[in-house]
Amino acid sequence: MGEIKSTLDLVMERTRHLSLSDEEKTRQRKEDFRKRLQGLLQRYADGALTVEGLREKIEALQAELKVDDPMVAVAAMAARLDPDRDNRIWLDLLAAFAPAVCGPLEAALQVYRRQRDDSLLEGAERLRHRLAQDYGISGTAVAPNPHKDPDCQAHLVRLRQQAKSRLAALVDEGSQSLQPSE
């Protein structure tokens, strides 16, 4: 009776002569590093790791996977920035890993917050004016909610997208200063 081969045996037999190029191996190691780094960053966010503890673990992971590009870790940290939240823990972390990137990121976040606050004030004023004009409702007790205004919501979404794009661009610009000179 003939031997029945498993799917894995068939795949292994047919791909035995294939191997990864150096570029593919490097890309695969970086991808593995990124995935494992996300776990470390989550532990940091949960308070289970300090900045120094995280630095040690990242250095050990870089040595284990032979990833020497510092921007992989910095980009992963910067990707956790959320313009609408308190980013102090991520900015502190970025200050320890890439001080040159941290200042411009903080400035961009402040600009976004100022624009968001101005937009909310304008939206509230627009709603207050609309209530007075359309319904005759006015006075100091009127407290319109600009988050319910579709125009204001659309503007806030655009501002947020612009801020996230700006943060990504700043990280890319900062990566130039972190790359070893050739």
C-alpha cells in the first residue's frame, strides 16, 4: 500500500531548493522585531516596564534579531501618539530614544490642540448664532455642543488627519538624523 504524505511533507519536498535572499531575511527579521516590539511597548504603556527596562529589552531584542536600525523602534513609538490624548508617556520614551525627534513632535501636538480648541470655539459660536437666528434662543444659559455640529465634526476629522500626517512626516525627517552616516 502506498504511503500517504501530509500536506506539510509535500510543501517541504517541493520547496527544499528555495531559500530567502539576504534582503528578504533582513525584511523578515525587521517584521519579527516590529511584532515583538509592540508587546514590549504595550507592557510599557501598562506600567510593567520603565524606560530603562524597555531600553534594555529593546537592545536585547535588536541583538537577538540582528536589527540595527534605530528608526524601527522610534517609528513604532511615534505611531502610538494620539493627537487627542495625553501622550506624555510616549513623549518621555521618545525623549530617551530620539531626543531630536521629540521636540518637533511636541510642538506639532500643541499646534493641533490649539487648532482643535479654536475649531470647537468657532463651532460653538456658529451654533449659538444659528440657535438665536433660527429659533430665537439666546442668553448666557445656552451651551451649544460643537461636537454635534456636522461642519465642526468634519473640520475636526480633517485637523486630526493633518496632525497624524505631520507627526509621521516629523518622524521620517528625524530618521535622517538617526541614520549612521556612510
